[in-house]
Amino acid sequence: MKKILIFSFVLILCNSTTNCIAQSFDDPGAYMTAVSNAQTEMNQKYMIYMSAAAHVRRARKIDKLRQQALVSIDNSRFKTIDLPIYKGDNSLRQSSIDYIKLCYNVFNEDYSKIVNMEDIAEQSYDEMQAYLLLRERTNDKINEAVAKMNEASKAFAAKYNVQVITQKDELDQKLEDAGKVNSYVDDVYLVFFKCYWQDGEIVKAMNKNNFTEMEQGRMSLIRFADEGFLALDTLKSFAGDFSLANTCKQVLQFYKKMAVEDLPKQTDYFLKKENFDKMKKSFDAKSGDERTKQDVADFNKSVKDINAASDAFNQVNNDINKTRDYLLDNWNEAEKNFTDSHMPYYK
């Protein structure tokens, strides 16, 4: 699973009564530009990491890039600390330092937790929800920090009569686009994962020959598939691209068909096997002299019936496994293609 943090920056272009191009920090516009420029390196390193994580799908594989981002964030902090206080006013400089510190904590602590949670997220639906929720909350934390930084910039500009023009540059636009892609993919993935996980629970119950758990899982799978169809119909497409939602719908159709048509055939086998085991135990308990011709005939018929049921079970099971493998491969490919198509690259 694969969802990443996203936030947006603004490029501040300054115009004041003095020449903004001049690098003298006596000019408030130039000072604001210097504060903004001090963050450029960490913004770029962050986007490189985010882009790689989105396309690689496993953040742990590219944790080296996270470490590089931490170094860049530290560098941005040092650059900001080195800036002088503007005419006794430390508000903008301190706001930038606070923002950069928060980014460092997010990458050093919060995102480290996210990387660690990848290892357990697929163990249950609740774990996956918690994993995606942590990413969302971490994202919100960054967004709130960005909003505070922007407010500090506006307040400083208003105080010193600087005209501020907010404009998204290439980096800003890619960050925004990446956030939209991640949000959409997560929404579809959670629909997929709920049925995928329930299917795994049914397989576990089947391996334990637990008919009750199999039946409970089967009914849950039908419900989850129906809920997923409704969610996908609401979600629709992304920028006119229906591919991921349609592929997810195909997987859900398989799961529902399996639960409605195929699993009852498999559970029927387990019931027949249970009855056969009881009959065999009773038959084996009798000595050869105690067995009647009818006992032998009934037993031989039961052996024939259970063998036929076993063959039918194996055929259904093979068909399910074959279709499941195909659709899961198709899902993984569709998710990769969708992300590669819509997720911006940054190097």
C-alpha cells in the first residue's frame, strides 16, 4: 500500500515601493523572498521522495530518500536561522523556522511510523484503515503548518506594505496533483482491500475446515462487495479515467460471484466430508463379521460419492484460484499504470 504525504507551497513574488530585485534585507520584499528561498531545497527533496514512493509503492524500499529529505530540511533550517531579524521583527523568520522544524518532525517521526506500519497494514482491514488514517492525519498536520506559514507571510507583507502575488510554480502544481492522485487511489484501494482481506479470512477458515467461519465470511464478502459497488459508483472516475475503478469493480464482481455461487459448492463438500467421516468411523468400528452386505454397499456408495464431491471441490477451487490470480495481477497492473499515468514525476 501504496499512500504518501502531500502539501502545497506558495511562491511569493514581492513588489514594494523599493526595488525588490535588490538583495538588501532592508527591503521587506527581498527579505520575504530570502525566507521563501531558504525552503526551496527541502521542497525539492521532498517531492523527489514523494514521487519515488508513489511509483515504487513501498516506502521502505526508498527510505534512503527520506533520510536525504531530512538532511535537506535541516539545511533549510540552518539557512533560515542564518537570516538576520528584519528590523527587530522576528515574526516571519521564526514562523519559517517553526514550520521547518515541524516538517523535520514529520519526516523523522510520523513518516517513520508510516513506513513501519506498512509491514502490518495488510494483516487486517482495521490495520489498513489505521495506516491510511495516519497518512491522512500526517498530511493534515503539514497542511495546517503550511497555512500558518502562509498567514505569517501575509501578515508580514501587510505590515510592511508588500504586495504579495500567490502563484503556483511547477513544484507546487506537482505537489497538488500528487495529493489528488494519492487520495483517489487510497479511496479505491480501500474498497478493493476490504474484499481482498475477507477473501483471505475465508481461505484461512477453509484450511481449518471451519464451516461456521466459512459461512460467516461468505456472507460478509457479499455485503462488502455490494458496499464496494455503491462506493465506486459514487467515486466514479479520476480526470475522466475510469480504469482503476473499473478494474476494482471487476475484482468485486469476482468476489461476489465466488461468495454467491462457488463457495456454497465448497461448503457443501465439507458437509459431505463430515458426514462421510462419521459413517467411516462407524463402519470401521464394526468387525468384518458384524458388517452386513448393506453396510458394505452403503459404505462403498459413500466412498464413491465423497470422491466425486472431492473432484468437484478441487475443480471449483482450481477455477477460483486461477481467476483470483489473474484478477489480482490485473489489479496490481492497473494500479501501477494508473499511478504512473497520473502521478507527476520529479527528479
